[in-house]
Amino acid sequence: MNSLRIALVALAVFLSLAAGCGSKSESEAPAAGGKPADAKDAKAPGGGAPGGGKPMGLPVKAVQVSMGEMLQEVTAVGSLIADESVMIRPEIDGRLVGIHFEEGQTIAKGAKLVTLDPAELQAQLAQAQAQARTELQRYERAKELLAQQFVSREAVDLAKNNLDRADALRREAEARLSKTEIRAPFSGTVGLRSVSPGAYVKKGDDIARLENLGAIKVDFRVPEGYVSKLHAGQEIAVRLDAFPGEAFTGRIFAVEPVVDERTRTVVLRGRIRNDGMKLKPGMFVRVVLVTDKRQNAITVPEQAIWPIGQDNFVYRVQDGKAIQTKIAITSRRPGSVEIGTGLSAGDVVVTEGQMKLKDGAPVMVLPSAPPAPSAAADAPQKQGS
């Protein structure tokens, strides 16, 4: 009986082991393709590359070179001065008996401005005129006596000298009298006067300033390196803080013939129109002077330049590869660089991503970022009630 029980237990153990082995074989059975279905061994088509193709080049951003007119400009600061300016001052001492202008008044050339007391000088002129008449009579009488041989030729010559001296004194008295009236040397606007009628003024005292503001001059300095490119007739653009957004144009009409030894700069003077009398002498201005114009100039963004040592390079995209190209820079402007040699029309240059590039490296040009949507497009549509 015990032997039978032991045999039954052994049979049960055997059957349990056989069932376990069958389950394991089924779990390790190959998939339909004859290979184990292990997730770790599964691979994407094409060796892991997206889309099953070759690995793509380094991503970069690039733009096509630009062509157009290039202006070479010089920027400087300067000051405005009147086209003509003079301080009205008397040439003689005297009492001011007449002021014939209003402050701020526009007057014509030759207009009377002020009058000094002329009484004393009028008397001196009358005396000189009388003396001149007397000497003229003496000279005429001496000539008559010479004709009758009553006087010598020397007496006639002496009378002539006395006449000439008297006439010179008369003209001097006339000139001094004329200085009692001060007239405008040119058309312009009179400024604020510093004297009043009845004041005693000495020669050289300030009375008022006269300015011609119909046109206005601008003086500015540029470095001596531009001397060979400066000449009369060049166009300038003038901007002022007092009139933001407005540009006043004019032309150079004079260039200082010497260079300042201290600053190594040369002074230029231009003339601009002053429509509406907006511009005033003494105002601070910024001047842009065009020294050269070049047609069909090639320009690239400044970030495309890749300096190596003393040379400059760009990466030119050709047939999907970055070609390191040496260039020569002609001039620079904010944000862009003019290229003299090394590039041609239609070339595409890398502007971002140069740090990982080498000559001949494959690249993938990324598309330009789409424009940002407007606020109106992003706003939700309102449904009608």
C-alpha cells in the first residue's frame, strides 16, 4: 500500500514538471518571421535614421547675398552758423540819438539802423568845406597872375598843394560825419539790442547782432583719412535733436586747405536751406556725408563673417556642403558688410551654425522662421448671439 502511494506521488510530480516545460517552450517559440519577438532587438528601418534615409548634414541658417547700390558715408557732428553774421558796432564815439529798428525785425540791405549825434561833425565839415573853397580861389588867382607873369611858377604850385590839402580835410570830415549813421551791410534779422536811445557809446561797443538766416552754414570735422575723397559739391544730410524725423539736405562748398595738427581732422563747411527759419546758429547737428557710391555691390549680414587669424571667411553653401571661402571686406555698415572679392551674385552663405562646420561638411539649411501671427489672427472668433 505504501509502495502504491509513493508511485502516485512520483507520477504527479512528473506530470507537473512536464506541464511547466511546455509553457516555457511556447513562450520562447519564434515569431511568425522565425525570430524571437524581443522588443530590445527591434530596430527602425534604415538603421535608425529618420525616414529610413542617410543621416542629414548639420543644421544651419543661410541667406543669399544681396546686390545693390552701396553708399560709403562719413558721420560727424557739427554746429550751425549763420550765412552772414555781424555785430553792429559804432566806429566813432558819440551819443545815440536814433534807433531805427525793432528787435527781431527783418531788414533790407542798406537800411538805417542807428544814428549818432552829428552836430559836432557837421560843424567840422562846414569848416573844411569853407577852407577848401578859399584855397580853390587862391589857386585860380595864382594861375591868372602867372599868365600875366606877376608870380612865379612856384607860387602856383604852392597854391595847388594848399588846395589839395584842404580838399583832403573836407573828405575826411565827410567820412567822419557818414559814420554817425550805421546801415545794414546785408539783408537779415536784427537781434536784441544792448543800448537805448540817448546812451553815450564808444567805438567798438555792441549795439545789436544782424544775422542772415535765409540760408545757413554747417561746420564739421572728418578724419584726415578721408581727405582724398572730399571736395566741394558733395551732398550732405543734416539731422537735429530739435526736429526728430526731419532731414535737411545741402552741399559742401568749402574744405579747409590744412589739417588740424592736434586732432588730425579737416574742417568742412556746407550750406543748407533754412525754409521756415527753423534752424538757428549754434545748434548741434549730426551730419552724414556721402563720399562714394558703388553700383551692384555685394553685401552679406555681418554674422556671416567668420574671422580666422588675420583673414576673413564665409561658409558658402554649394551642393549641400559648406565651402569655406576667403573674402575681402570693402566696407562695413551697421548689420551688413560689403564684400570686395570672394563671392558672386546668387551665392548662399551660412549666417548661423558656423562653429561646428568644417570645409566640405554636409549641411542642412533650415527654413526661415514663419512670420509671427498677428494679434487679430490669434484672437478667438466671437459667435453671434
